[in-house]
Amino acid sequence: MRHITFQHPAAQALLLHSSQSLSPRVRRAFPNASRHARFFHESLTCSSDSVYPTTTATTTYRISAAYSAKHHPLNLARNIYTFDSRSKAAEFPLVHDEATSGSKHSQRSDSGQDAFFVSPVGSSAQIAFGVADGVGGWADSGVDPADFSHGLCSYMARTALHFPRTTSAHTELRARQLMEAGYSGVTHDEDILAGGSTACVSVARSDGFLEVANLGDSGFLHLRRGNILYQSKPQTHAFNTPYQLSLMSPAMLARSRLFGRGYLKDMPKDADITNHDLEHGDVLLFATDGVWDNLSRQQLSTTIGHFMVASKAWNIDKESGVVVTKDRQVFANPFPDLDHKVVKLHGLSGFLAALVTREAKTASISRSVDGPFAQEMRRHFPFDGYRGGKVDDICVMVVIVLKGEEEGGHA
């Protein structure tokens, strides 16, 4: 069995120096990476034999979110959150009453118009989580797009947390149902007069079953031992015009009728619903378009794959391919010799969330390297001359799936 060499100072620099690009540092941190590059894209065939059968072992989740507002400096020491199932309800983000109204700016994370939530589902073993992105075009109408997206996540978090305890499969919380509850909460909130947001919402069970409702151009990746097992497809009406949950004020509706203008009003029923059976060591990446517009799915898969191998969470075996470690401590403390706050407090999921956020932020301010958004701009507007990244709010959620006994009650 061979492992790619990992240099701790390089990883530390990845989190401390946000103005430098990843690629040269990845090459220095992984001097032998080229011979293993094939392991981190769609063409790798995963081993079909799983040591952790999805139907028998208890599944828990290590969940971290990292974020950065559009015009704010990157601050990964502060703008990061890791879910702990042992926490009291008041310690979960967005579930306290004061955070419900879109006008409660002091309770928001510093993620701009992007928002996220994570919450237990009642007293069950289910976990609900997701991201939302306030549609910036509403600012032209004098509306703060963050009110809608943060309010939406607040209502979804509270719905999940207070969901009735039940043993009946027919009354389990479903992803679309959760989105509907969040949307209903926003539309009945007197402090949120108008706005719109995309949303990618999921509910994960303790048997490894995941249901996702995705509406708009936020989305997620499902990685398994080096493979992109699934990637969500953005829903758009036209270029840079995503599907969106929306709300118009009475004055806006009156003007719309007066001038004969329509407006976009997609509903939770329009969301794409997908179901996934998760295995030990799977990685889920949920993110807003501040990530997808600046980093390709392949780049993200490669970056996450490199560090899953470097931490020895994924190990490369010449005969079996990529094998997931059975040592759960690797996920809690992936680099024991690295004295860094993010790694110590947030484990491997936090490290990966911070890493992706940093890379997206770096790519967004680049004027020389064209990201996916620039490539689409050239396709739709070939004479525009758009180059580089797309400056935007960034919100990243990384979920690592663990099969087996839960240690110390920490997901």
C-alpha cells in the first residue's frame, strides 16, 4: 500500500494565506500526486465490496460549513461551523426564535446573501442540512436578498428541530416537505416583504439513506473513494437566471400587473428530488454558486480526493483501489502533528470545508484564470470579453459519512 506524502506546513499555509492559489502548493504537498491523479475523477472504478454494508451499520455524519461574504476578507478562523449532535438546541445556528425573522441581521453568519443550516430532526437520528443563496437581482428593487435566504434557512432549521418524534416511515421528514415549510415560514413573516432564493436541502437517516431537494443553481457533489458518484444539475430559466423560491410585495405585484410584466415564482414542487444510499467514507459537498461558478466539479473532486488520501481517510491499495479507513479518529483529528485551530476544532470535514471555501475565494478574484462562469459567459456572449473568476458570496458544507458505532455521541 502506498500513501501520498503530506507536508503539514503546506496544509497550514493553505488555510492561513488566502491570496495564493492552491495548485502549486498541492503539487509541492503531493510530490507523487501525478502517478495517482487518475484516482480522483469519474473514470475510476470503485471496489464493489464494502466492508460497511449500508443496511446494517449505524450511520453518523461529520458536518462542517465554511463561508465568506462577497466583499469581506477571508476569515476561516471565524467563519466556520461544525455540527455536534451533543449540543443543546439553542447552540444550533438559526434555530432560536430571534433568528427567525429576516430582519435580525445580528444573528446571521457572515456569509452575505448565502445561508446554511444544520439541525437534528426532532429527537430522531435523522439530520437535516442545506444551503440557500439569495438572488442578488432583488437588490435592484430595494430588497436585501439576504433576508429571504437567511429566513428560509431559519425556518427550515426550526421545522427540523421541532419535528414530531415518530417511528412511522410515513411521517418521516422529507426534503421537499422541509423546503415547503421553510418557504411557508418566509412568506408569512411580516418582516420579509420580498426576495428570492435558491435552495439545496437534504435529510439524512441513520441507515445511510439521503434524500435531497435541489431548486436552482446551488447544488451538491457525492464522492465515493475517488469517484464523482453523483453531481446535481443546476435548474435555470436562462443563463444566470436560476429557479428560485420568491416573494413579491403587494406594491411589486401591482406594478407587475400594471406594466404587464411577469416574475419568476418557482415552488418547492419544482425542485429535483434525488435519493442516495451512502457508504462509509463518502463525502458530500453542498455549496452555493459562488463555488460552482469558480471551480469545476473535477477540480473539487481532485482537491478533496488528495486530502482524503493525505489524511489516510482514503488509502490507495494496488489490488483493491481506494479503501476507506476503519479508524474513526482519522476523521476527528486527521493531522495530529499539525497545530492549527481549524483542524483541531473542526476535524477533517472542517478542514475540507475551509479548503474549498479558500479555493473558491481565490478563484473568484482571479483575473487571469477562467472559471466555469467565465466559460459560460463566452459561450452565451462571445464578444463580451469576460475573463477570470466571478466575485460572489461563498457557502460550503462538507459532510463525511461514517458507518459503525458513534463515539462519544459526536456525529
